[in-house]
Amino acid sequence: MALLRQHKVEFNTLTVISNRTFHRGKEIYQFLTKNGSDYLQFQPCIDHELDRRSDYDWSLNGEQWGRFLCDVFDEWCDGDIGQVNVQFFENCLAILMDYPSQMCHHAPTCGQQLMAEADGEVFSCDHYGYEQYSLGQCKELRKTIIARYGKWSTAQSSANLVRANGKACADSVRSAIFCPSVMEDALKIEPC
């Protein structure tokens, strides 16, 4: 990061939070901001068994993710609002002000950004880059993918999944903030 700053290169940071780092929210936030990162993205580690390269599961649960976010939020509120952009919080505030979500897992429907692999295989998002979720080949985009993508996007609507699971929340913003496919127990967490 020092080299990037030295050459005046703008950069963002994407930090994956695991079950071994969730309790260090304040420390992680301070490290990143001290080293010049003013646009912070955090992502919970969801260690899918198909991708696992070790015997250890790095995934965190909803309570751990919530604790991390609360710790970071406290630091952010302590003087950095307007100076440091924490994507998760900025997005939540935008939703509260009736702006569309900039994050797919906060949106009413999943799959807003397609992902293409080097072989031309297209997926609705990088979190579902598995064979069973393939939408087809790029060359078939007009014929096949758009039709299948539209059906998939509608079926995977976060709001519809929450309602279908019987976990409807009176606060529609809170329902949109937690993606059921990532954190099934997220609605059990009380706000900070």
C-alpha cells in the first residue's frame, strides 16, 4: 500500500473476514485506514466445501459477521464518516435513502453482474461459479442466457427467498441487507 501511495495510485481494499479474524474489526479497520485505504470492502468468508483446500473451515456465522461489522461501524462513526467509505455501511445508508443497492447481496434480486470464465462459460455471479449454476456460453448469450438469467434472477430474489422461508421481516431494508444464500441465520441477529 505504501508503494501505491508513493506513486499516487488510487486503490481500494477488499478484506475477507474469517472465523479467525472476525474479533479484530477495530484493528483491521485501523490498519487499513492508517495505511491509506479510504475505500474499504469487507466480505465474509464462506468456505464452500467444493473449494476447500484444507481440513479447516474458515467460514463465519451470522453472529461473528455481525460482531465484526459492529466493531468496524463503531470505528467508522468515531470520526471517519465522509472521509472513509466502508462499502457495506455506505450501501446500507443508500438503501435507507431509497437509492438502489450497489451490492448484489443487498439488492432485491441476485445476479446483477454476470461473470464469464476464460472458456466463455457465464454465471450469474462470482459466488455461483459452479457447473450447476452455469447459464451457458457467451456465444449463446442472446439465445439462451438472457432467458435463463431472467428466470434465475426472479427465482433467486432475496426478498422472495426471505418470504418463502417464512422469515419475512417487517423492515424491508433489513431483509435486503442480508443475503439468504450467504447467511441463513442473519435475520436472527439483532442490530448493533
